Amino acid sequence: MRARTTVLLISAVLAAGTSGSSTSDSGKTDKAASRGRDQRTSIASFPGDRAKLVDLTDRRFISPNRPEGFGAATAEKILDVVRKHIRPTP
């Protein structure tokens, strides 16, 4: 249940950064979940380097319409969701 909630939160953040894009497709949901799990590895590798994590998040969470990423502001929101729901940090 926690993974599904996290995917929905990430999808909502990404949807807010696009116009007319739907993230309800199961393929997109699977990608968001996979990327979220990959992001927790980055968090473990760079626990004190938020700038690096934001950059990695922005490069990891992309879409066909946004191959360059969604920008730092959206990447920060995604990182916060991953930290809270997938990889809690003290």
C-alpha cells in the first residue's frame, strides 16, 4: 500500500508539471515506482548532498515531452516524496 501511495504522489507531482499529461497509465505508474526505488539508492549514496540529489532526481524523472526533466523545483518535490515514503530519513 505504501508503494502505491508513493507512486500516486510522484505521479501527482509530475502531472502538476505538465499540461494535458495523464499519469494513470500502468506503464507510467510502473516507471514512477521503479524510478522511486532507484532514487532511494542515490539517497543512500549521497545522504548529505541535497543539490546532487535534486540533480539526479531531475535527470531520473523524465517523460517523452520533458526529456530534459521537470526542473529543480519539481525534482525537489519528488525527492521529498521519495524521502518521506520510500526512504525515510532521520
